[in-house]
Amino acid sequence: MEHKSNITYFVLLGLTQNPKVQKVLFVMFLLFYILTMAGNLLIVLTITFSKTLGSPMYFFLASLSFMDVVYSTVISPKLIVDLFFGKNTISFKFCMTQLFTEHFLGGSEVFLLLVMAYDRYVAICKPLHYLVIMRPWVCILLLVVSWVGGFLHSVIQLGTIYGLPFCGPNVIDHFICDMYPLLKLVCVDTYVIGLLVMANGGLICTTVFLLLLVSYAVIFHSLKNLSREGRWKALSTCGSHITVVVLFFVPCIVTYARPAKTFPTDKSLSLFYTVIAPMLNPFIYTLRNSEMTSSMKKLWRRKFLSGSK
């Protein structure tokens, strides 16, 4: 792809131009980032080293937490530094890198959440065949498919915008480099390109979200065949997953499943799936999962005791 832009850097307007508010947001988002890293890394390490969390569900949960760690690292540090120094410039190449990585990881997470719903469907609706269907190589294949799906989505997004001419101005009314704010700065007609971006981003989010709703409708219908204890356990795990799905997909659909225009609410919506959701995921998955919390306590108590000796 050939870069035909006269722009060498962009200015991100960020969340606010008020210096006092910036300092408050700096502290808040720094705390959010620390919680995100601590919570998700704790899940990854607990599942990796625990002998009791070897089921496919926990394999996919560790993969989701790893994605959230990388995803947050792509977005939050730049946002935090900009809020602290009040200097929100970003080079053209770094902007395109952030755009590619953001959509690569976000797209991969979309497909992984669908895979996790399929895992719950098999576990609840076909319990006797669960370990046969969800064999280790199948789980790895589904994870690879999720990564490949996110990669192809991101390649299309980057290929759509990279070769377009940016003639100025170079001010992006956002805190990250994203498709719709960037399309506003292109000095050619972007109507058709906007439709392509909407189809590649919004259509994927909407389609996967509808598939998730159908899968959980089937799961909830099958709960009547389970015991009371089985229904409670299934509702607990599914409830956590549905909460994560809603937090991630609703802002994504509202942001991308519409014509290529920007609105004042776009920044707040982007915060949900780039900053808030990765921070909340560990709490959502662990607070209602007694097996997970018990394994965390046992594993880290054992590590602490062995370390003190």
C-alpha cells in the first residue's frame, strides 16, 4: 500500500481540553489500567498454573484475559500520557499502527466471545459429548480462527484508509485513531468507503451479537432439563458471559453499525469497549465463579507460603 498523505502527524483532541479535568482523568485511567493489568494477568496466571481449571471454558477465559491485557496496553498508556502532559500528538505511522492493532484485537475478541458461547452451548446442551467435541486441538483451532478473523478484519480496515489522501486539517476529535474520525479528514468523497467500513465493522458486530442471542436462547430453553443446582451453575457462568457481551457489543454496534459520521457520544462509547470492559471482565468472571475464586486463593496461598519459606 502506498501512503499518499501530506500529513505526517495528527493532533488528538482527547476527552477534554480542561487541564484540571485532565489531571483527574489521568489518575482515574491510570487506576483503571492498573486494575485491568492486575485482574487479567491474575486470571491468566491462575488458569495456567492451576490443576483444577483445565476445562475448555477456562482455556478460552485465559485467552480472553490475555487479549484484554494487550488490547488495553495498545489504548490506555497513550491516553494516560496524553492526559498527564496535555500534548496529544501522534505520528501518522503510529496512528495507523494503533488503528490496526485496535481492530485486530477487538475483532479477535468478537469472534472469541462467539466461541465461548459455543463452548457453553456444548457444555449445557450436550454434556455427555462435551469433552469429545471440545477436544484440546479443537479449542486451539477455534482460538486460531478467532485470531485470524480479527486479523483479516483489521487488514481490510487498514487497507481501506491507508492509501487515502489526508490533505489537512490534521486534528482528530477523539482520544484514539479510529476509522470514522479519520475519514472526516480525508480530502476525497468517502461515501462508498464509509459503507465498506460499516459493513466490515458494524455488520460483523451486529451479526455476531445476533448469533450470541440465538445461542443463549437455545441454552436457556434447554435449562428446564437440568436439576436446580445445574440450572443455577449454568445461569451463573452464562450470566457472566452475557454481561461481558453486552458491555462489549452494544457500544460497538452503536459506534460502527451506522453511516460514517461522528457524534459527541462516540468517545464515551469507545471508552466502554477499550477501557471499561477489559477492566470489568476479571471481576465479572471471578466474583460469580466459586471455582475460580477458590483456585485463586489456593494457588496464591501456596505460592505465598512457598515463597516465605
